[in-house]
Amino acid sequence: MTATLALRIADEDDAHALRRLAQLDDARALTGEILVAVLDGEPVAALSLADDRVIANPFVRTADVVSLLRMRAAHISPGLSRAA
């Protein structure tokens, strides 16, 4: 079975899922424009384009997903410094 991963800008419909993701990660909620990674319909990681903070589901392997989020964010906001 093949997994489907989508990277997209979060919208207001994602607010609840992003708050839940922050709670799972024991982190503050992200603010500003947010890039979200959705794996098989479930948000598993997100990156704030405003401050480069990441939240991720600690029960899902997300290291590669976060790397993809950072690469996509660099294309969206090339002026921001991105950590590797």
C-alpha cells in the first residue's frame, strides 16, 4: 500500500488539527502562515513560515516529512534562513 503525502498552506479548516498536533508534540501552537504535511489525510507535521518552528506527531516517523517541509518552505519564502 502506498502512502500519500501532501504539503500545503494550512487554512482555517486546519486550526483544530494543528492545535491537536501541537498538544501531541507538547509545543506552543504555531502562528502566522503555516505549511502543513498531510499523510493519508492526517496532518503529521507543520512548519511556521513566520518563525521556522516545527510541530510534529511524536507517534509518527516525521524526520523525512519535516525535511520536505523545510525544502518546500525555502521555495515559498527563499529569504528565510532554514535549519537543516
